[in-house]
Amino acid sequence: MYKILEARELAANIYLMEVEASRIAKRCEPGQFLIVRTDDEGERIPLTICDYDRGKGTVTIVFQIVGAGTQRMAKLRAGDYFQDFVGPLGCASEFVSEPLEELKKKNILFVAGGVGTAPVYPQVKWLKEKGVDADVIIGAKTKELLILEKEMEAAAGNLYVTTDDGSYGRSGMVTQTIKDLVDEGKHYDVCVAIGPMIMMKFVCKMTKELGIPTVVSLNPIMVDGTGMCGACRVTVDGEVKFACVDGPEFDGHKVDFDQAMRRQQMYKTAEGRAALKEEEGDTHHGGCGNCN
Ligand code: NAD
Ligand code: FES
């Protein structure tokens, strides 16, 4: 059992929880994720790690209510427990294993969309701790939905906030700010974009035009998180990959976003899963228990 030390609402339907999980805190790196379950009845929910404190033995998660499972999670309070808190899963961000001297020469741009700001934070913080200042764009629909602005301000070299409705910061979507920054004379060697799939698709379209290599973190539907069930199947550079073990980070210019978004929708129903089983043949796996 994993005790919740802090639970608070960051914005409407978006919650932060700090959880006692010393083994994960000791081993996790930026970019990795975990799978949580409230109790026997709860569904398995994959969440990218938002922060960790190796000394305290805690891991921080941020989630948005999107269904019954996350609704159940949102009811938990400090002092309550998660039954399962499994991780760290997936591969760490590539820069973690890059020589620091090389990393320090790079101009890195992070693009965080909505709840995707949470998984961007530990990456920017890790770089800051190593002496690398990155530029960060955070996009939210409105001022009220903006999260972790103060934390990001402390970790980023330069922070640019955008809101779709212009209620705070720059007006418009993150893609507009990427273009504006480049037009203003900024040069970036690499972009890391994390947020809704549609945002990552359009950020990649923009950065491809601008010639900026781009990494994205995919969060398709996951069940086991260990490469067995096939739920998180994505196509990258024409090859079948499983986001939970091969990712979650991939070269964004090679991801088939349209297929990933279509699959995300189809996987929700038994009929859709049956259709995917036909389409995907051997690579479907089918071990998720939903589609035999
Ligand atoms: P949102 O819909 O509020 O979008 C956030 C920002 O993304 C917007 O403010 C905008 O700047 C940008 N954006 C959205 N659509 C765009 C487009 N078509 N072109 C260019 N920019 C665009 O975000 P939200 O409601 O917080 O998103 C929730 C989704 O994010 C969920 O589906 C969740 O699964 C996903 N998510 C992904 C990750 C991840 O690791 N990739 C992490 C957390 C959440
Ligand atoms: Fe990736 Fe099951 S969640 S294969």
C-alpha cells in the first residue's frame, strides 16, 4: 500500500498527489511513468511521473479526471492509500544518458500542453540541476487551466505562457509561440513536446517545417505497461512499437499520429478492439483480456 502525503486540486478536474514510494523515488528518471490502481476494483491508470524526492522517498503525480478510474482517484485524500503504484516503467528521456558537456551546448525547447505540463516539469528541473537552462512554452485553454507555472518558472531558462483564449500570457496555441520565437531569432537544436496527441501532431508539423528535431512522449491506452498486452501499439517510422517498453518518448517526426489517434478511439469499445484485431494480426497481441 502506498500512502498519499498530499492531495490537492491544481485546476478544475486536475489533481496533484505526493505519494510515499521510496523504491520508485530512488530509481526513477525523467520521462518514465508508473501505473496506479486505487483498489481491487480500480482500473490501471498510467501516469507520467511529475516529480520525485529521493531523500523523502516520494513521487508526485498529476492527473485529470477523464473517466470513472480517475474520478475514484480524485476522491482520495492525504492519509489514504493506493493499492498499486508500479514503476518506474518505460525508458528515461534520452538526454539523461547524454554527455553533460554536449547537453550544455544545446538550445532545448520544451512545449507543454495542458496536463502535459506535469511530465515536462521533471525534465526541465533535471536539466536545471545539471546547469542546463531550457526554454519552455506552456499552453492552456484558459488562465484557470494553467498548472505548475511557478514551479516551471523556477526551473526554466525562459518561460512563455500561452492561452488559447488570450486570457493570460501570449494569445493562441503553442504552435504560434514556437513560430514567433523562431521569427524573433531563437535557434533550437531540439524540441520536446508533451501534451494531447493533437497538439504533438501539430507541434511536429511545425518543427518539421522549421527543421527542429522533436521528441514526443506518447500516452496511448495502456493495460499491463510491460509490453505484453498490445494496448499501447503505435507506428513509428513504419515499424510497430509499444509505447510502454519502447517509449514513451519517440522521434515525433516519425510517429503516425493519425493512426495513433484513430486507434485510441477504436480501443475504447469491444467492437473497435475486434476490428483492430483483424487489422493488426499478429502484432495486435490480444493479451489485454478485453479482446482475447
Ligand atoms: P488542452 O486540450 O487544453 O491543450 C493544451 C494545449 O495544447 C492548448 O492550450 C494548445 O496550446 C495546444 N493544442 C491543443 N490542440 C492543438 C492543435 N490542434 N494545434 C496546436 N496546439 C494545440 O490539453 P488538456 O485538456 O490538458 O489535454 C488533455 C490530454 O492530454 C488528454 O488526452 C491526456 O491524455 C493528454 N496528456 C498527455 C500526456 C503525455 O504524456 N503525452 C500527459 C498528460 C496528458
Ligand atoms: Fe504496452 Fe500493454 S501497455 S503492451
